[in-house]
Amino acid sequence: MIAFYFFAAIAIGASLMVIAQRNPIYSVLFLIASFGALSGLYVLLDAPFAAVTQIIVYAGAIMVLFLFVVMLLNAPHEDTEHDLRLHPLIRGGPLGFGVVLALVLVLELGAALVGGRESGRFAGGATSSVRAIGRSLFTDYAFAFEATSVLILVAMVGAVVLARREHR
């Protein structure tokens, strides 16, 4: 129960910092921390596949896309010394924050491998094997899967169009 409160506090705190930051890059980094805490909650729910998918898809792919869009658009931010007043590792810059995120990732993956015994069933009754999830995703939910990919493609094209500079 202590681990649940720990991950929940990290998720809530990081989510609040996402909207409290003046620098959009820091907001994206806190969103990655929030996604990491959510994957820790998935590990506690005995769903290691969902936890690893959360890290790979959201923290890995979607957040990298957000970072590129923020840097591509060159979003303005206010320069203040109040942006990060948290832990000394985070105050040390992106390297310290990256080290903390890497340690959290290793701990969560270790917990998923050690504690996540293959039960064969989710609480809802669906099988938890990757094969069954993939089959369900590409048969029952094929339209939603393809619609999401088109939506992401449109978002990328929109970011490029918005960031385009007109030459006169």
C-alpha cells in the first residue's frame, strides 16, 4: 500500500508541475515523470505488459514527439529562477533529471519482471498474453488503431506547417 501512495504522489505532483512550469521543456519532462509513475501503478495492478507499454509508447514515443514539436515551434518561455526549486539533482539540470528518470525506469522494470507473474488473465477476463492483445488490437479495434495513427500523422504535419517560415 505504501508503494501505491508513493507512485500516486509522484503522478499527482508531476502532473501539477506540468501545468505550473513556465518553461514548456520542463513541462514535457514532468509529463514523462507522471507517465513513469502511472506505469508504476500498472505494475502494482499486476499488469506488467501495460506498464512497459506505457513507458515505451507514451514516455518514449509520444513525449519525444511533444519535445520535438515544442523545440520546432520554439515556444517562448519566461526566464525566471523559480522554474525548478525541487531536488538538487533536478536543479542540476537535464542530466540529473535524466538520471533520476533512468533509475525509476530500472526500478519499475525490475518490479515488473520480479513481481509480475504471468497470471494469464486481466481482471476483466481478457487474456494478458501479448499475442492475444495484438490479435484483439488488429481485429476488434483495427479502426480505432488506424484512426489514432492518422490523428498523430495530422498532428505532425500541422506542427511542420505551423513552424514553417515564409521566405520573401
